Amino acid sequence: MQPPVTIPPIVTNRNPLYGAPNAPVTQKYRPLEGIQLTRGRDIPLCTGLLAFRRKLISDAGMLPAPLGLMAPDWPDMIAK
């Protein structure tokens, strides 16, 4: 399965805090901001990308796979 060949651009801006040495942790995984999706055009594109990604992961034998939440001290986590 191949991803779409022609992908229309999605309007967005660069997040100026992304990658900054003292940026808050909330910016760590946000390279873009102000993402503007166009309902008729971008929703099918995003749905197709998600379906493609899921197929890749599934074909690699990673789905279904159990997920585990790791914590250094479960009793302390539960108490909080």
C-alpha cells in the first residue's frame, strides 16, 4: 500500500518554542501551531494517512500489542 502521491498542503505555522533550549515540556512534541484543516479536503487526507500508518504498524506485527504503563513506584503513584 502506497501513501497518496499528491498531497495538498495543510496551512500551518512553525512553533517558535519548538526545540528551544528552555522551552516548556508542553512544546516538546509541537513543531507546528495554528494548523488549519479544510473539512472537505483535509479530513479525507488525514483519515487516509492514519489508515496507512495503522496498516504499516499492523503489517509489522505491532498490532495488536499490549501497552504497559511503567512507573518507578506504583504505590506512590496510586496514593497521589
